[in-house]
Amino acid sequence: MKLSLRSPLAFFDLEATGINISTDRIVEISVLKLHPDGKQEIKTSKINPTIPIPRESSLIHGIYDEDVKTAPTFKELAPSLYKFFEGADLAGFNVLKYDIPLLVEEFLRAGLDFDIEKRNLLDSQKIFHLMEKRNLSAAYKFYCGKPLENAHSAEADTIAAYEVFVAQMERYLGEQVEDLQGNVMGTIENDMRKLHNLLNEKMVDLAGRFVFNDKGEEVFNFGKLKGKTIEQVLVEEPGYYDWMMKGDFPLDTKRKFTQVRLRSFNKKR
């Protein structure tokens, strides 16, 4: 199908050091520019983010510090990228919440005002979610092969969730689960503890403010302390504990922080 274009349309994707728009940096960009006359251009570049790439991010996109140490910085690429995007609408998968904000932020850091006000913004993920529902009723129809009656009543939804779970186990039992890079994370087994570990591998608190690193240590997953272990922060910035206890954080997050603090204290006794 030929797309009906009045302006160029630029599909793009970013790989970065993380998901924080304010503090993380782009390490790779690829742009496919479609012109109204049918012409296509593609531009792909590795980018030196000027900050270390966390191992957790490298394991996802496969780009390590060594791969970008001689690559140009975004500021160096910004003028040519700015021109390449000029006059083009923007498109991609999940670009509205991540790629576009990060791209705009990087251009601003480079001193270029990347205006999106007059551009059409097209997100394939939005179409996917609008057309292929991902709620309980859709899951029930997909896995159980029948419509969910009395949806949104507590009892019907509870029973449906159980039936969906059983159907998933029957469908996927023994199959390997892979991450986005094709690395095997584990296997679907009829064992609740193993399933828990597979589904919640890095979870420390339910809000995701803390995660486990590769060594199994609880680390911060937000702000200036992202990547630092809780125990390290308790030593270097002890006042941070009181700040979080008084702050607008979930009680579960505060509880987990307190548990690690007590464990750390007991180690020293």
C-alpha cells in the first residue's frame, strides 16, 4: 500500500543510556524518511552519549561504551539531523512517550529548537492499542475463545482472570521466554515460584523505584542516584532516607527502603 503523503514522513527509533528524558542520552538513531514522490532515504548513526552506558541498557540494545567511544556526539550530528528532519512529520512505535521527547531534549541541549507544533505525530503503538485491545475481555476472547459475560463485575472478572491464566499455562507450558535481544530469560513452568521469578525478576518495590542489579543488590531506579545501591546511598547521603520518608512515595517503597536500611545497620553491629 502506498502511503498518501503531503509532507515527508520520518520514521525513527532511538537507543539510549536509559529511559529518563532529562538525564539519559541517545546512543544510536535511525531515520527512514519517506517523500511524497515515493523516494526513500535512511540515515543511521551511532552516537557518543558523553556519559557511561549502564550495563542494564547495553544488555537490551547491545551497544556498549567501547562501541561509541569514537562516534560523534549528538551536538556534532545535530545540524545534519535537524536538516534531515526538516519539514517532515514524525512516526514510529511508542514515539509519543519516549523517542520524540528525548529527541527534542537532545536538540535543545545542542542549542536547536526542534519544533513539533506543525508536524503530524504518528505512533504505531497507539494504533495497535486502539485496534487490538489488551484488556481482560480481549484476553478472555483470545485465550478462552468466547466473549466475557458481565465484564467489570468483580466475580466475573476474577473467574475470567483465572481461566485466562490456566489457558496461558496450557498454551505456553515448556516454551522459552526471550527478551528483546533474543536472550533466553527462562521457561514457562507450572511452578508459581519460578513464574514469579520470571515475571518479576528485578522487582524490589511495586512502584519500581528500586530494582535489583546484576549482583542482586537493591539499587535506585530514578533521579540522580539511579544505579547506585541503597546501601551506598545510606553511607554517602544518609539524609536521603529522611527525605524519602517525608516525600510523596508509596508506602511499599518506603517499607522496602527501611528494610534495606535495617539490614545494613545490623551488618555493622
